[in-house]
Amino acid sequence: MTARSRTFLVFLLLAAAAAMSLFAALALGSVRVGGREIIDALAGGSGMQQDIVRLLRLPRALAAFAVGGLLALAGALMQVLLRNPLADPYVLGLSGGAAVGALGAMLAGLGALAVNLGASAGALLAVALVFALARRDFAHQQMSGALEASPRLLLIGVIMAAGWGALITLILTLAPAARLRGMLFWLMGDLNGVDSWAPAMLALALALALTYPVARELNVLLRGEVLAHALGVRVAPLRRRLYLVASVATALAVTTAGAIGFVGLVVPHALRLALGNDQRMLLPASALAGGTLLLLADTAARSLLAPQQLPVGVITALVGVPAFMYLLTRRPERA
């Protein structure tokens, strides 16, 4: 099988999995909806089941897919740039910084726009602090041409995540009782009540549009910064662009669905083991697979104890914790 045929087959399978997951998300829940009713709803038909599909489940399903795609794409970018398969927005503290910014805006009683801006500012501040503290490591790598990222950077990210967690606890302690329940559910990762999927989906498309054209340069960067410079790759602007994309993608995902962990860790790493490390395939595949995974997790969160709904972050954690422990027990691999 040629490389082009293999790529086509991979994306065909991922697209089929995404389509089947979307159908399951529209059909399952506290009220079961048949295939004919789903088709009628998508065609504009009216009725109770059609309204459930079109007005409630479809926006939530599309938002779940977009959020999962954003988290997985951000995780893939962080793993490549740090050359560490255990790096992701959650572990490096980006999700925590975004959550602090968003919860701070909620505590102040500000509107949705301020919550979005707060999450973006928190994620950008988190990544700036992590890489400012690890600046000496980057300088050493650039001089030595090392292929592996220093584990010190990952340790800094973990420590920063713990610091953000303390600030989150402080905000929740200060929050009035009327807002506390909503803030807790949002913090655990919750898509209940999401009615706008377009911003997250547009952000996913824009993130792919900004990163896919430089996928070939990322393949070169994986061989080390010295070689990348020698081959004409502008490493510093490339890093800045991708750190910014990963930060904003994480912020939008957190704003839409709360702090959902492990998607950005498990999906890119599993795809790298299965498909190899060609970023031209890995980046779009991560977006598709991450969206599918979170869509399935949200369907399970709505269906397992229906009519009661679980936070989707609980489902991803139940899947992600064993996967993370498995990764920790393996020999370190190059990203």
C-alpha cells in the first residue's frame, strides 16, 4: 500500500468513526430517537423528537467535537514542540491558567465575553510563565542541538498546574453559594447547556489552517533546532506561532466546556504510536480523533445514568488516568 493510499484509508476510517459517533450522540440519551426522526430533524422537520435533536443534541454534539479537536490538536503541538510524549495543555498548566481566568470573571459577575477573554488571558499567561522559567533549557538545547526536551520543562509545567489549582480552590472558596454549583460543574468539564458550537468549530478550522501549512517544518524541527536552522526553518517565529495557537485553542476549549483533561495527552500519543510522526498526517488526525473521543465521552455522560447527566470530564478522566499511568510505565519515547 502506498503512503497516499494509507493516508486516505486512515482519514476515511477516522471520518467514518466521527460520523457514527455523531449519529450515536443524536440518538442516545434520556429519550431515544430513531434514525428516521434524526433524518427528519436534520431536514427541518418538526415534532418533539425532532426538536430534541435539532435544538438540544446537535449543538451540544458539534460543540463536543470541536472542543475535543481543539484539545487534541493543542496536545499534538505541545508534544512536538517539547519533544515529549507526556506533554499536553492539562499537564503543562494551560488548562489551569484558562480556568483561573474564566472563574475569576465568573466570580466578578462578568458576562460571557469577559469569561472568554479571561480564559484566553489565563492560558497565555500560563504558557508565558512556563517557558520563561524554562528559558535556560531552551538556550541549552539550541546550542547543543539536543533531540530531547529537558524533563525540567515538564516538571515546571506540573508545578505551575498545581499553583493554578490552588488559585482555583481560592476562587471557589470566595464564590457566593448561588454561583458555586455552576462553577463546580463547569470546572469538572460540562457541556450541558451549550447552545453555541460555531465559535469552537471556527477556532478548530482556523487552528488547522494555521498549523497544517507548517507541518513539514515541524517534521524538520523534530530532528533538532540546529538542523532546522541549517535547513532554513525560522525556529523562533514557528515556536511563537504554535505556542499561541495551542494556548488560544486550549482557552476556547476551556471556555466552551470547562477544564477537560487527558484528551490532549492520550489522543496524539496513541495516534503517534499507530501512524508514525509525520505531522502532515498527525495534526489533522488528532483533530478528528480528539473530536470523536470527546463526542463519545459526552454521549456516555448523558446516557449512562439517564436522565441524570455526568460531567464529561469525569468520563475522560476515567479513560485518561489508566492511559496516563500506562504511558508513565513505558520507556521514554521521542515525540
